[in-house]
Amino acid sequence: MLQNYLKIAVRNLLRNKVYSAINIVGLAIGVASCILIYLFVQDELSYESHFSKSDRIVRLVGEVVFEGHKDEFAVTPPALAPAVSQFSDIAALTQFYQAGKQTIWYDNQTFSEEDLIFADSAFFKVFDYNMLAGDPATALNAPRTIVLTEELANKIFGGVEQAMGETLQFSRDSYTVTGVYRNPGHSHIKASGLLSKATQDARTSADDRNNQWFNLNNFTYVLLHDKEHIPALQQQVDNLAKNRVNPWIKENQLNAHMNFFVQPLQDIHFDNRFKHDLNPHGNLSYVYIFSAVAVFLLLIASINYMNLATARSAKRAKEVGLRKVVGADRSQIIRQFLGESVLLTLIAVLLALALVQIFIPSFNNLTEKNFSSDFFLQWEFGLVLVTIVLLVGVVAGSYPAFFLSAFKPADVLKSDKQPRGGSATLRRALVVLQFSISLIMIIGTIVVFAQMHFLKNSELGFNKEQVMVIDVPGGDSTLVQRLPIIKQKLLQNPNVLQVSNSYSIPAELTSRTLMLVEQGDKMVEKTIDIIAVDYDFIPLMGIEMQAGRNFSRDMKTDQSEGIIINEAAAKWLGWSDPVGKKVETGDESITGADARVIGVVKDFHMNSLHTDVQPLAIRLIPQSPGYLLARLAPEEQANTISFIEQQWRLFDQRHPMEYFFLDEHFDAQYRAEEKMLTVFGYFAGLTIFIACLGLFGLASFTAEQRTKEIGIRKVLGSSTGNIVLLLSKDFALLVVVAIVLATPVAWYGMSQWLQDFAYRIELSWWIFALAGILALVIALATVSFQAVKAALLDPVKAIRTQ
């Protein structure tokens, strides 16, 4: 019996090549897209899962409340670790902080690394990385020791064993390699190496480390004995803040309040509330969106099968009638048609695997992931494929199977009572559903594109074009002292228009400082973001002065007593006339007790347009590590960069000159949205393509069913245009209904997405009109091919059609 079912299924597929091809290609594209999205979603959801104790690891994060203004930080005070270590529920505790970009020298080679951290000896007690060499319990105990990832060990030494015991020279210290570990990725902690925190601790007193609560720069992680102890730990840190931290803040006459919170390790990747985190976060909404897209693609492909199978049911009516006459019951016929559906789905899945193999490199580039075909061998993936085959095969084949099996032999075997090809109402509803989904995808793509265009072309308050940014290493004080000379040398080239040195640039995190500011006849505490620049930063960036003046070399007191604020700061501080207002920080290296506001700049965006312009203070440091900025003429840019590199090597042979352009660096803040736009655009195109395949099949079937009618109409004088209109108008009406249904759904979804941006486009009517017109044109172009073909048929042959 099974062999008979299989033989009939194969014969039916071969007999109806066009319709079989439409179903198989549509399903294959849908399944391939679903597989790729599955890989992306699984990868995003697998962060931190490689740690065997991940459900028991938590991070302590902080919140500072100041005059009703709340800031949430991923970093915490150094004093938090020794205070929390006394709690009974804790199995292990580690604290580390980022080392920043470091230059490393070994065997006359120079390496530049950004992802290094200073970690304590308990790091490997909390995080169970796979140690390839060295003892994780002692590797970071001693000062000036370093543990490398396998990648960095191979990069510098050519192997794991070769790295052990070797010494690496940094700008300030030399470090001995005491261990090598494998970094499996999929973690928010992206460290290429761990420097011993004991190196830095030896330079500070234990009293400073254990009693300073307002210096937020450490990441604090806790391994609990049991995950059920998380609420108890939260209660303990609440008590710590209440009984020790906030009284200390009050004793130091700071008008602020600090709280600490417990954040499960597995929540960190998608939680973007906290400032100064280790790395950019994932976006859970994108996981939901792409998961929905995968379901949509499979659903549309399944609808194609249901539509075409029911539409062509008349062709197989006599087969069903004959089977019933010779004794087949309904359940056997249902199994026959479900089996055919599963077989077709299986063929489509095999084709989908080939498509995945072909397109996975492009998908990796698109998503910045590193997938390989090795996942084909995973049992979880095999289970997913089996589920897809059975689910899609049964769901897509269920209606045709139950519809066809219900035919009565007495009816279907009579030539005058042929079925009409299933429920036309159902087919229309399914076509409307297909194009509604497609329209939602098209509208989403247009909205994301329009928002990205808006973000990249909005007025930022500064000119980011043609600005070359060179890293100035922080560990080389001699180089920093030479910066004024380097600036003068660079300006000798006529294509170097302006040069500036600054500690901060747009798109980089700013630090927040506690200040005393003049409010009437008293000084009031305020916290404000602050950046450090030189005399030339504001003119080079094209930032406009709203009041007062820029820093001046003629005013010797500007470095110690001058400060510039932006309009947002003036408004926040309640100053209608800010110039001349008094400011104190308590740190004379920044601004002294008699510091004054000397100028106000117009608001400019230090960060992306996801957030509003924040109150900002600008202080003067004529020479600082950080960045050297050069505005270049657009002409002969390659020669200009070569000239700058030559000049750099004259002053610094130790550090490689590393540079980037400010516009690219700033726009990189929208990388997640750009990826979404590209991926969403591709999948929207595939959705339309699959829907059009089904529409093509239905149009072909409709034209075939109405061949004799078309012939009679042509004999009676109908033109080709009239025939095309006759066959197209019903499908056009279905697309119009889909537009009406999809518009409110798409409007709501994209309105929610746009809430992530402080500055965003308005959802104008033209977006929905454009999407509707595109869908209508595509649908009509698809249908018209079959309509024109039918309209051009010889009427004599058409009328003779049986």
C-alpha cells in the first residue's frame, strides 16, 4: 500500500510539473529562510549558555539618583566587592575593569589590542572557561601576569605552548604569560586577554579600594550557591546601600542616592538599560521580528500549496471517486494526500539545505556571525527539520486532503457534476492573507529605510565629514607632549585644513562629573556629562557658539578656570544668561574653585539619535591622550593620509598609526538598524516572490478553467485588453483588501519600533500608499502574464477545449 501511495505521488508530481515546481521552489525558499533565521535566533539566545553555572551567575549593577535624575550603570565601585564578599550565599566573586586599547611589543613585533581587561584571581572561579594551559586557580594571582585567549596566543606566539612563560611588553609594564584559555564566544564579555588586577591594586591603598563608593569603574560578578538565592542577595545589597553606602555619601556631603541591583547573567545580552557596559547589546525585538518572519515565510509557502491543491482538485476528483468505488475509505485517501504533501515538503527541505549551504557565507556577512554547515550534524537541527517536514506537510496538505476525500463517488464520476476546484472563498482569503503579510514586510522595509536615511542625514550640530581620527596611545607621555609639534607639521600640508587634539569625540562614551554650580546666592550640586578638548576642537568640528567665546590661547586662565557648556546644560541648570556663572568641581586639575562659564555652544549630538542631546560641559586640556583629529580636503585624500603616516612615524616609531573617519565611526552606532534593514529587505523580497509564485499558479489555473469562456468572449468581440482586465480585476481586488488589512497592523508595529529613537520620522500616508502600489503592480504584473497569454489564444481552439 505504501509503495502504491508513493508511486501515485511521484506520478502526480511529474504530471503537473509547473504546479509542483511552484510548490517546491516556494517551500524550499521558505524553509531555507526559516533555517537561516533559526540559526540567527538560536545564536542570539545562546549567549552565556556555555558557562555551566550560568543560571547561578549574576552581575551587580548600580543606580545613582541625583535631584530626581536617575542614571543606571553597569559599572560599580571597587568597594562593592569586599563588602559583598561577606554575604553567606556567595560561592565566588570576581571584579574586573577594561584596560582600554593597549600596544603590545614582543620580539620586535607590535600588536594593538582593544579587548583586554584587568581581572582578579577569582575570575576563573566564576566563569569556567576551558583552560588550555596554566592553572586557572593561580594564573592571575601575581602582579604583572597575563592570561591569553587561544586566538591571541596564536597571533603573537604561533601556538599555545609557545606562549607559556613568555614576556609581553606594554607601555607601562611587562607581563608574563601564565595561562591560555579558549574563548567560545557568545558572551557579553569579549576579552582577548586578562591582565592581573593585582598589578594595579599594588599601586593603590586598600583603604581607597574599600571605602570609595563614588568611583564607578569596576564590573562585579557573583557566583551563588543556588539560583534560588537571587532574591536574598538583592535584599542584602539593598541593606548594604541603606546602611553603609548612602550614609557614606551623606557624610561626604554629596546630595545623591545610590542603589544596587542583581542582574542575572543570562539577561545581560538583551538588557541595554545600563551605561558604560562592556559591549553593545543584542535586541530582543529583532529576535521576535525575525522569528515572526520565519513563520510568515513558511505560512505563505504552505498557503501556496493549499491554494493550488484545492484549486486543481477537479483534476483528481475521478481518481478519488474510483478509489472509493474499489473500496478505499476516507482515512486512506487522507493519508494518500497527506503523504504527497509530506513528500513534496521533504523534497523542498532537501533543496532548502542546498540553498542554505550556498548562501550561508553571505548570511554571515549580513549578520556578522560565523555560522558553518557543521550545524547540519547537530541532533537539535535534525529535530527541527523533521518538525518542519511534518508540520508543513500536514498543515499544507490538511485542507486539500480533507476536501478531496469528502467527494462522493456518484457525483465526481458523472461528467456533468465535476467539482469546481474547492472553495473559492477560502482561496481568496488565503491570497489576502499572503499579500497582507507581504505588505507588512514591504511597509516595514520602507519605514526602516526612511528612518535610516533620516538618521544619517539629520543635522547633528557638527560636521562629521572628512575628519580623520588618529588614536593617541595613553601610555606614552612623551608622545602626548609632542602633539603640538605634530599638529604644526601636519598643517604644513595644504590638504590638512585643521588639526585638533581631544580626549573625547562624538559616538564615544562621556564621563559624568559632580559639580557645584551657581544658583542664585548659593552653590548647588549637579552632575553633568563632561568632555576634554583643546583650543581647536570646536572650530574643527564646526560647532557654533551660541554665546560667549571659545577657549583662547591668549587667555592663560582658560585651562584652570574656563568651562564651556551646551544649550541643553544652560536650560537644565536654569541659566538664562550662563556666561560668567561660577562652577566648582573640587578637582583643580579640571576646574578650580573660581572657574567660570566662558561660552555656550549650540546643541550637538555626542551620541546617536536614539537619545536626546544631554547637558554637557567642555573643559580645556591642550594636550591629552585620546585622539588627534585632522580635517582633510576631499582632493588627493590618499596622498594626504600617506603624508600623515610619514609624519607620525617621525615622532613615534613604537606605536602603529591607527585611524578611522569620524562619519563612519558615528554611523556605526546604527549598525544594528542597518543589519535589520538589509535582512528585512531580503526577506521581504522573498515573501513577495513566494506569494507571487502562488498567484502565478492560481492565475494559470483560472485562465485554464475559463479558456472556453475566453474563446466565446473573443468571438463576440471582446478585445485582448478586456480579457486581461476580466482575468486581473479579481486578483487586484484581493490585493486592495490586503492593503486595507495590512496597513493598521504595519502602522502599529513600526510605531512601536520607532519608539527606540528620540528623533524619528513620522509615519506618513505616502509610506503605506507606496507599499500598496508596489504590491498591486507586482501582483498585476504576475497575473497579467497568464492573462495576456490566455487572451491571445486562438478562439477556435479555446472553444474546442474540453
